[in-house]
Amino acid sequence: EDKEKPHDEL
Amino acid sequence: MNIFRLAGDMTHLMSVIVLLLKIHTIKSCAGISLKTQELYALVFATRYLDIFTDFISLYNTIMKLIFLASSFSIVWYMRQHKIVRRSYDKDQDTFRHLFLILPCLLLALFINEKFTFKEVMWTFSLFLEAVAILPQLVLLQRTRNIDNLTGQYVFLLGAYRALYILNWIYRYFTEPHYVHWITWISGLVQTLLYADFFYYYFNSWKNNVKLQLPA
């Protein structure tokens, strides 16, 4: 289960 | 970070600064749609829910704070400031928020990368941002005359998302597994919505005539 990757764009 | 994304963020920053300066210096918001500004405040509020939970970089956090502060202060100026609010044309700015918010919310519930509250809110903010300019474009059509600052504001707002498209293309070719169809499609729709405005904006700039949108 991939840890929820945070969105790195504004 | 790549040059397209940085240019996009700076263009976006310029658009909110142009608008804040216009409202703050000449104390007028004539020609500006409060509906669009409120939608943008909602876009940032739902997109930056992770501002205190996920730290990406100082740049990312500072820009999020700037966009949140500027969008909410523009709404405050147009609703509360005793002088500015007088120049708000509420009879012409009649676009119903809900006609945009509800479909975006429903769509985000069905189309998202992960069915979690944060992710659905983030997707909602993407869809909403794509259509948030509509009340402003409708207002411009109605009021016909566009003052320079408003024209520059809309132009910069459209240009930032066009630069983001270049950023997505760049990242697609340089980062393995960088695929975000939802972001790309909503960003493309958003840029296309500005296309006709760009057409008239460039024509007026080329012929050095005042920007007029057809009725």
C-alpha cells in the first residue's frame, strides 16, 4: 500500500 | 521543480498581486467578479488542506500561505471594505456558484486518484479551478469594456495554467511513473476556457486598440 504521496504542486 | 512550473507559479503570483494592487490602490473592484474570487478562495482552501500535515518545501508552504491570504483578502475587500464594495457590480455578477461547485464535487467523488477525504477535496479543487474563471468571463462579456488591470489579471491567470501544462509535459518525460491524468485534463480544460479571451486579448494588443469582447 503506497503511502499517500503528497501533491508537490501548488 | 522545473522552469515551467516556477514560471507558472510566478505568473500565478503576479495575477493575484495585480488584482490586489488594483483593488488596494484605486480602491475599486469594477469589472471584477466576486463570484470568481470566492470560488478561488474555495479552490485554495480545499487544495491546501495538507499545508500543516505534509511539508514539501519552504517555497511550497510560503506560496500556499500567499495564495490563501491573497484570495481571502480579495474576497474580504470586495465584501467588507466600505469604499471598494461600492464599486462591486452585484447586478451583473449573477453567476450561481452552486452550478459550478456541485458538479465539481460530484465529479470528484467519482473521479479521483484515491477515495480519501483529502484526495477528493484536492480533486474537487482541481475541477473547480478549471471553471472558476467562468463568472469573471461572463461579467467581462456583459460589461464589455475591460480596464487594463482586469485584462492583465485574466491573461496572467490563464498563462499560469498554460505554463503548468508545459511543466506536466516536462515531468512526464523526465520522471518515471509521473502520470496524473485528472490534473492534466482539468488543466487543459481550464486553459481552453481562456482561449477565446486570449484571442481577443492578443488582437487588441496587436492592433493597439482597447480590449473589447464581442457581445
